[in-house]
Amino acid sequence: MAAGSKALPVRVHCTEPWGTCAVEGKTVYVESSEQPEDGGTPGEDSHFAIVDTGSGSEYDFWGTTWPPSNGALTIEWGGSCPLSGPGYATCSATASGAALSLGIIRAKDLVAAVSNGGTLPYALAVDVKCSNGFVPPMTSGYSTSAGCPPLGARAYLALHDSDVNGTGAPGIVKALLRTIDEDHYGMFLVDENGGEDGFTLTAESDVSYTAFGLSGPLNTTVVPLAQSEGLLTAQPFNGVWYVQLPATGLNLANQIKFL
């Protein structure tokens, strides 16, 4: 927690009758200025992650009701997993079980990759239109749709840095494509995206910083950069910025390969 933090203890309560919820009754600490994905709107995913460096654990929640009430944080389902080692797929708030912090785009890494012509230093987590079961190290699946890849599958862009750098794409786009091309890290499937075509990437939330009185790096660094590259409109949609990758001339859909 940041200096001056006013985090309060709350007890987690799970509402889905799916068996044993690993975080039922656990005490976690939250800031009143924090908020889950979608603002805790009923019917939405409302993901909420707490990274506890003291215990070395991440607590992930799905279907979070916000704000906490009467000392309780009500969620539909969730879990916990270690911050290091192979247990990152037991957090239970995504369809695959993967931790919410795994493979998300961090502002400082993206800005650095654009600046130095490099990559983000990790494989990217992606959501897909449909899935068919799961493969290790993921621990669960969402559906069994024939012709769709399993959650946990590794994929990459069958291109080289030279191919990506030779396009006229904006710097942000090239940084992301270099990260997932066959010269570098690729990506892995962690969840379904609600039926949208293509792959959906996720970036860290500025709330992770502003809740503790810090500046949000997305709004202060990535948004101005994206606007300068013509990737964003003047205002976010419902408070969230969306980046639609422009055409690159590389026919990317036909270049995705699975391991």
C-alpha cells in the first residue's frame, strides 16, 4: 500500500453455488477510492484484483459488487494465486483461471517499447471470440465450441520484426506487433471477449494508481501518445479508452499461428 493509504479490511463473500469458493471469508484490504472493472455494474464482469506483496499473493474477483457494505465485499466468484511460480492459473476470476495481472499491457512498458523500437518484455494475454476447453497450465475452460482454440493455447504472429518495422503503422501498433511476432514473446489465450471478432488485449487501469493519490500513467503518457498517432478520439467511451488497430497491409488475421 502507498504511504498514507486508508485501506480498510473487508471480508469476501462469494454468491455463486459452484462449489467451494477459495476466497470465501478471506479478509482483504481495499481503498474507498478504488473501483472494479465496469464500476461494479451488475451483469458485467466487474473484475477486481488485489496484489498483496506482503503475503506474495494476488486475489482476483469476478462479479464484484461495489462498494463494500457492512464490512463485506460481495463477489460472484474468485480465487487467489502466488505472485511467482507456476500457480498463476489458479486465481479463478477468468474463464481459464489465469491471474488478472498476467500479461496485461503496462503503460511504462508500452511507452518504452515505442521509444526504443523494442517490445514489451512479456507475452501478452488475449481474450478471444470463442474457445474449446483448455490446456495446461490453465485450470479451467468456459465453453466447448468446435473449431475454436482452447484457453491456455500459445499463439504468435508469423512475421519478423523486419516485416513489422517495414509497415507505415503507428509506433504503438508496431510495438505490440513486435511483442507478439515470432522473434519475441507471442501471446496466450486467457478468456472469451463476449463474441467480438479477433483478439482483445487488456491494459492496466489508472485506478491502480489514482486510488493511492498517484498519477495514472495511461492518461498521462499513453493517451497523449496514442492521440498524437491518430489512434484515439478526443474522449473515452464510458470512461474507458479503446484502441482499434489500423490496417497495416500485413493481413494479420492469416498470420496468427498456434503452438
